[in-house]
Amino acid sequence: MRNYEMMVVITPQTAEEELTGALDQVSGYITGIGGEVNEILKENPWGRRRLAYPIRHNGQDLRDGFYALYHFKANAPRVIEIERNLKLNDRVLRHMVVKQGDEDE
């Protein structure tokens, strides 16, 4: 399994009570393919932040979003399934998955 880092931006309309559920749902995408979530950073400097530019989502121009940074391990071919699920999730504005460099490779 390889180490990955993933940034997820959740819509600002997500209520504070629902935010934990949304983040758990994203974690479920990782564990559902046999991956392991090492940590989720959603506090300072992440959390609710102003976007660099407005993003059109479901007919609205959004200016803010909730940022969360995931560190996880997964098999490389299965990461495509995580990205597919994130694209289908209406609460996710943007996401980016990056393989973390290992010194051994």
C-alpha cells in the first residue's frame, strides 16, 4: 500500500452537525476499498476558508468551503474508486489526491 494525501473541499451549506458525517463518508470511501485513514486535519489552518475564486456548484456561485486534509494508505489501482465516489458526492466541491513520495522507491 502507498501513502497518499488528499484535500477535500466541502460545500459551505453543509451544517456544522452534518460536517462530521460528510467527513466520515469520505473516510468510508477510503476504508471501503481496503485503505487505512491515518489522520484527518480539519482544524487550524483548515476548516472554513475563503476560496481563491468563486466555484459554480448546483447553480450557485460559492465563495467559501470547508477544507479537510486526509493522510491515508491504499493500493494504487483502488484510488480511482475513491475519486469516482468523490465526484458523485454533491457535498464535495473539489478534491485532489497526491501520492506522497517514499524515499525507498
